[in-house]
Amino acid sequence: MNQIHFALQVFAALAVVLVATTVCGRLAMLIKQPRVVGEMIAGVLLGPALLGAVAPGVQAQLFPADVKSTLYVLSTIGLTFYMFLVGSSLDHGLTTGSNARKAGVLAVSGIVPTFLLGAGAAVLFFDTLSPEGSSLWVFMLFVGGALSITAFPMLARILQERGIANTPIGGLTLVAAAIDDAVAWGFLALIIAVGASGSPSGALRTIIGAAIFAALMLTLGRKWLAKLGERAERDGKLSRDMMAIILLVVLVAGWYTDWIGVFSVFGGFITGLAMPKSAVVRHELETKLTDLNSILLLPVFFAFSGLNTQVSGFGSGGALWFPLAVIMLAAFAGKYLGCGLVVRAQGYSWRYASAVGGLMNARGLMILIFINIGLAYELVTPEMFAILVAVAIVTTAAAMPIYRASLPDHLEAAADVRTPAKVSS
């Protein structure tokens, strides 16, 4: 009976999460925001920010400790497959030629200033917002790395909706965001190896293990998976057995990278990068994995993030408002100014520069994954976690308003975006 009662608790929690994220996602779309913004907010509202404050008894009954542990497992599975889908969706054709060089410059222009500003903010608040016993360097690396992220998957959806994903400015931004994300996950693996291993030898084992895994997966693994892609192209589909093999590879990769200490999402992402760039494989993966993952498992992650978001420091006379303002400014200015100035220097108008700067500020789900891993490894305090959740929501919500203000519909339509300077400044 205890097991049945526990199952009922989990089902109830999942139902509440599904309803909250779906409703908030729809409301976000009504005000022309990406669905993910509403889902992020829904997760926070299920935590201490609203449900825990208005009905603490209800929240305690819905999300007791053992149910939270189950949600954590489900969200980790969802994140691992989400990052697998992100990696498998990257178009390697965009990373060649002059576009790759420009995108690389744009990515660096968003990463470096944002990282430096974030690391500087970490120094300011190290004494009050870092975990006990934390190293200053690890705290600086973590905060700077978290702020440097751009949400490639969400950015791809925005550009596709606007119909400019395959234009020079769209391709430039997409590739830069993909580079940002790839660097972020490598960077996070390094931070965890150094900050959570407890010893130089432990960090070295983690780094070597991750490097060997990535090298093998992107060489031998890619060749082996290419044969699977060839068979899928011949059959026009992925059979049940082929799908089972792919799922097994992702799960084993996630287990291995978790075991060596760099979290399962790294294994999922690298496995996705190794997948064959087959139209059939992409379509089959999107059809069979995306809906369950994005509708149920990722919302569980948003809820789990919200349950970990402590908002007491934002109350009347709260001590977190000043750090939030400083870190928010560092996050926004680093991306907007760094990317915008480089786009302008590459020959695009100020309007395009501002539009790209706004889009590159969209951190979306990616920063939440980053900081949740940091919280799991005790690299960040609950207070800093709450600040970074706020940064994630605000910068993501600001992306499209900045884009539309910089490049209104009539200018976007009038300007053939193949010619950089056609839109007036």
C-alpha cells in the first residue's frame, strides 16, 4: 500500500506540473513570449515564491522529499535526452566557410565580456553568496560561465518562426549560439572536475575521462552511428530495434559521464553531436522523442528548479536585490554590447546589431540546466541560485521585445537580410 500511495503522490505532482506549465506556457505565447518563458515562471510559482507562500501545506503534500527525489530523476532523464536532441539537431554545414569565422568571432564577443563581468560580480559577492569552503576561482568560473550561455534551441525556434533562420544574419546568430552552448558544457565539465572532485588527481581523472569519451564518441562512435543512419535512409524510418539502440547509447553515455563526474547532460550532448546528419534520423528522433520530453519531462525540470528557488532574500528589505541588479546588468551588458558591437563591425546596421544583441541574451533552459548542476554539486548557494533563476527569466523574456523594437516587422520584411546594411540605423 505504501508503494501505491507513493505512486499516487508522484502522479498528482506530475499532473499539477503539467497543468501549471501548460497554462503558463500558453499565457506567455499570448503576450508574444516563447513558451519556455511561461514554463520557467510556472516552475518558480510552484515553489516558495507563490504556492509555498500561499499554501505551504498543499505544497508540502504535493512535493514531499521523496517525490522531489523522483522528480529529480525524471528531470535528469529529460535533460539528458533534451541535450541529445540539441546535439543531434546542430547543422554542421553552417560551421564551414566565412560564416563560421564570423560566427566564431560573434560567439567570443558574447562569451568573453559576459564571463569577465560575471566573474567580477562573483568577486564582489563571494563573501556573502558563495558556498562555505568554496574557492574564489571556482565561484568566479561558475558565475561567469553561467552568464555566458545563450539558449541555442530556443534561438533556433525564434529565428525559424521569423523566417530568417537560413539568412546570413540568422545563420550567423545560430552558429554563434551553438558555439556558446558547446563551450558552456565543456566549461561546466571543467568547473565540476576542479570544484567538486576534492583533489587535483580527482579533477584530472574527470577531465581525462571526459576527453576520452568525447574523442571516442566523435570518431569511432560517429562512424558506427553513420551505418545506422545509412540503414534508416534505406528503410525511410528508424525501426523499433534501431530506436532502442539509440536510447541505450544515450543512457549509457549519460551514466558514464555522470559516473566520472561531469553530469549526464554532457554525455547526451556529445552523443547527439555524433549522430548522423540524416534527414530521416532527425525526423524520426523529433517525432518519437520530442513531444514526451518537451511536454512532460522538461516541465518536471522547471518545477524542480522552482522548488529549489528560495525567494526569502527578495522580501521587504531583502539582501538579494542589490546583487541581483549587479549580476543582471553584467549578464545583459556583456551579451548585448559585446555581440552588438561585433555585428556592427562586420558591416550590419545598428538595428541588426541591436537585434542580435537582444537574441544572444536569451539564456532560456540552458542556464537553468547549468545552475541546477551547480546546485547539485554545491558550487552555488540557494541564494545565488535564486538570483540566477531571475536572470534566466528576465533576459530570456527581454529577447523578443528587444528584437522587435530593433527590427520591426515592416523593416524586417523590407530589408532583404542577405544585404547587411540595407536597414537604416
